[in-house]
Amino acid sequence: MVKNEDEIYQKKRYIHFDHRKEYKQVKSYVSNPDKIAKHSFLPFIYFPIIFEKFSKEKNIEKNNRPVKVKKREIMYAGHLDNFIYKHYSIKLNNKYNEWVQKQKIDECSIAYRNKGNSEENFSNITSAAEVINKIVSYNEAYILIGDFTNFFGSLDHKLLKERVKVVLGENRLPADWFNVFNSITRYGFYDKEILIREKGTDKDLKNNRQYSYFKKLSDYRKFSRRIPCKSNKNNYGIPQGSAISAVLANVYAIDFDKKAKELASKYQGIYRRYSDDFILVIPKGNLTLTDFIHMRNEIIKLSKENKIELQKEKTKSYLYEQKKIINIDKVDHFHLDYLGFTFDGQNVRMRNKSSYKFYRNAYKLIRKAHYVKRQKDLKKLPYRRKIYRYFTDLGAFPEEYNTEIKLGVKKYGNFISYAERCQKSFNKISPNTNNLMMDQMKNRKKYIEKRLGYRIHTKV
């Protein structure tokens, strides 16, 4: 489906230093290179997202649950700045698509592509299905998977700049591009905690019908003189979360992708990278174990040349044979974990933590609903709409489900919808594997109804 301009340049709802804007209000400014060359970018707002992840590691527990706490550092730009970054990300992404096609590495990079009109072609689901199907088709294969450490936060500015010029076909960055590049590498930022302390929470501001931290940018300038922003003084790192960051990350990896593809092709294998996750699959008949270990060392060397750090604990080597996945380093039967799916040589499942999180969140919300019902002596369970929307087939869509309530939401689906898409895509792309996504969800209605204490009238 082709997206229109309003869908591409969506107005953000968050509170920032400047006021919210519709794209049509600023389109002429955003698309004017002379204006952008002189534009003064606002600092980003920084806040960490703390979340829990399912873990099988020993001695990792929180409140008797097998989870570990993770932190993701997010920064978001001012409203006008966000439109500028989006505009330049589209221009850069188009140039990037042209460049990788000419270099014949178009199929290697999957994430953030926005290529053509089909998002399905570049999803984690279809990519994982393609790779696993390829493994099975080889009958016997060596597999190398890896993960870049702190990818966005470690991009070398000098290398990034050179590669942006290569993709744009420029010997020197034009003035507008230089200003955009400088703003995303030498960026300033404020911790959200400071803004909450000085101006109040987002909820407080919205209750007062205030949708920016300052009524005028001149008020922000006074604030910035009193409390200067922090800035990135390193020669590496870009903020994760900006509209242009993902495309810049793809551009940064062009040399790594090109040489990794050459290595894989040398042995009639394949190489794929999805953001900071990559995989190489090589038919066993085309190389010995010694050759494979040498190839692995070449990849490690290549990452160092590109100033990309690999996570040692996530760089793993496997052998697929006799419909089993064998960990070469541990010489033990294992499973391949790739882009949210596990493959043991025959069966493909979603990661256990995915379904674990689905049920954990469902039970947490239902417990809260029962507690509020008791406290307020309500006749009906509260939060029903949210429970049905996110944790039952009433919110899963498409429309063949018998929905007896009007949810009043756009049809984005939920985790059940995601599992169905996974099942459908793997059945189509990887028909020779036993795909068990919906099998993992087969008892969802029974489990949710047990916690609710009543039956839900919907098909499963």
C-alpha cells in the first residue's frame, strides 16, 4: 500500500520545546535546502526506557520471575526538526537503495528499507523465514550469527560522513546535508528528568492544555542560558530514535555488507543483516570446518576495520546436519535464535520470551482489573476494552472473528495477529520446516478466560 504524505509525515504527540505542527504548515521550509543549511536544531530530549526481558540465564531472577532488566536509551527531536530528519532520511534512503542495487548487495540489508510499496518484503518475519528455508535447502550448512554492540551509539563520525558522501555521490557534503549531519552527530540533549523538575510532567502540562514546554522559543532560549544542554563531544555515536538514525546506520554498514556478501558468495552461501543482527549461511559441501573458522575470523577482522564491535556472547557458530542444529564451539545440540525465532533443525517457534511477555502482561492487567473492581465495588470488570484489544482474538483482526463489541480502535492487531502473520509467512516461504507459532498460542483463550473468571464470546 502506497502511503500518502500525511501518513509519512505524521504529527507527533509528545511534548517538546517547540509546538506541534502539521507537515503542510512547514513543508516549504523543510524542502528548502537554503533554509535547512541555516536551520538551528533544538536539543534532543533524552529518556531511558527500562523494561524486563525473559532470561534463561542462571541466577537471573526478579521477584521470583526469570527476567533481567534492560535499558534502551531513546532521544526524540523537536517537532520541526523531526520533519527535517524525516525528509532527509527519505532522500538518503532512496539514494541508499540505488547504491546497494548497483553494488548488487540489495538483498543483504533488510531493516528500515521502506523499499517500494511493500513492507512485507523487508520484515523480520519474512527474512527469518527466507534464511531458515535456505538452511534447510542446503541439507548441511555452517551458520555464523552475530550482533553489533551499541550500534547507534558507536558509529564513527568520520567513517559515517565518508559513506554518506559515497551514497549521495558527492565529494563534499552540500551545506544543507552538512548541517543535518552535524546536528545528528554533534547533538545536544536534555535529560527529561530536568524538564519534569522545571516544568512538570507531561500529564501536568496536558491537563493545563499546554503542549510544549515553552510558549515561545524565546522562553526556551532564556531557559537554555540558565541550564545549558548536554552535548555529544565524542567522535562517535548518533541518537537512537531520530527519524534519520536508522538510515544512517544502514549507510554506515555498506562496506561491512559488501565484503561480508563477497565472503558468503565465495562459498555459494548467503549473508543477511537486520539492523545490528547478521547471519551467514554456507553450504557445508563448499568448505571445511577450518575454512569456516577462517571465514569467521575474517568477519571479526572486518568488523574491527569498520569500527564495529561484535558482542562475543552473541557471536555464535553452528552446523546444520541431519535436521539438527549443533553448536560448533560447545559441540552440543542446540537451536538457532534469529530475529525473534528459534530453529532446532526441524521446528520453528517464536522466542519463548515473546509468548511469556504476552501472558505476563495479560495477567498483570487482569490482576489490576480485579483489584480495582473489588476496591470500587464495581459490578463489571474494568479495563475490559484494553484486555480484549491486546490479549484476545477480539483485537486480533482480520474481520473474520466474531467481534461482539466495538473496540473503537484502528485495526493494527495484537500479538495474536503477529503470531498468525508469522505462521502464514513461514508456511509460505519455509514449507519444509515444522512451523509452530500458532501452536504456541493454542491455549490462549482458556488461559485468559481462567484469569478473567468468565468466558469470552469469540472464535479461536
